[in-house]
Amino acid sequence: MSELDPLTQRIEETFTRIEQEQMKGIPLLNPNLKVQTSGFQLFEGRMVGIVITPWLMNLILFPAEGEDWSDLTLGEKQTHRFPANEYRFMVNEFEGIGQCQTHSLHSPMHEFMDQDHAVAAAESFMQTLMVEVEHPEQDPHDEALLGRILRGEETPEIEMDGFALAEKKIAEQEGCQSESVEPGITRRDLLRGVCRREG
């Protein structure tokens, strides 16, 4: 068993728990998909790879051995350079896997026909990520928008990243269970922890 096996198992268990406890009945789920990890490997001492879920596909980065991220604030943005490009990650924390940094690749996941399709996309991204590019394109994922949404500012609909933050917001709403999430709830409402519309 490689050192990656326990990590990927914990990641899959963590996101499966999130799906079961927090995501039931939410329309953005793709019923043809399940939680699965893909492409995890060591890069400059840090574990990096992709988690596929029915609602998002995230690149996840973990601290290197002896690296301390405890002074970083949840939701803070960090830029990391890979051979293919620079990507902005959001500091996050999940029960079961601890502190990590996440970068949204896809959300929602309705464009994927089935699990094989999603896995192929994840594998292709990881292969491309590790190929040196002389003139990389600008990172198309503006995750700074997420921070503005979490602060309550008006913004357009965005790709959802860092579900741990949304999970935390939902948990803070007293008596707010996944069954109370009404049909038509927006991603903005979900990220702000609004599980039931007023009126």
C-alpha cells in the first residue's frame, strides 16, 4: 500500500459523508456521478490531486511534511505554481482530512455524462498540469468572487468551490437540515448558508 492510499481513502470517505449528510435533495447533484479521487501525487513535497463528486470537481493541495498552514485563514487565497500554470487556491478545512487548499475545476457537474467521463477529464487535467508550458494562459477561475459572496456582496452566479465553507455556513443555521433546502435555491444562497427562502 502506498502512502497515497490512506489519504485518498479519507478524502473519499469525507466527501461521501458530505454528500449523505448535506447534499440530499439539492438539484445541482449529477445522479450519474459518485465521489472518487484521481491523479494524486507528490509535487514539491505536497500531495495534490482531484476529487470528483456529484456536485463539484476540485483540485486539492495538502501541506508538505513539516509545513505549517495553521496561521492561514479559512477562505484566504493562495497562488501556487505548477509546471503548466499558476492557480489560485482557497484555504479550506474538512473534518476527516484536515486543512488543505482547494481550486474549483467544475461545478455543477451536469456536463459529465457518467463517471468514466468525469474521471477521464480529471486524469487529462492532471497530466496537463504537470507539463511545463512556456507561456501559460491566465487562470480562468476567478475564485475571488467566492469571497465576495461569503461577505454578502451582490455578485453574479459563480462556480462553487470549497464546499467545507458552505457546509460550515449551513451548520451555523440552527435547525437547518438538508431536507429543508427548498427547490430552486441558488448557489449564492447555499454558500451563504440560506437553506430556506423567506416569505
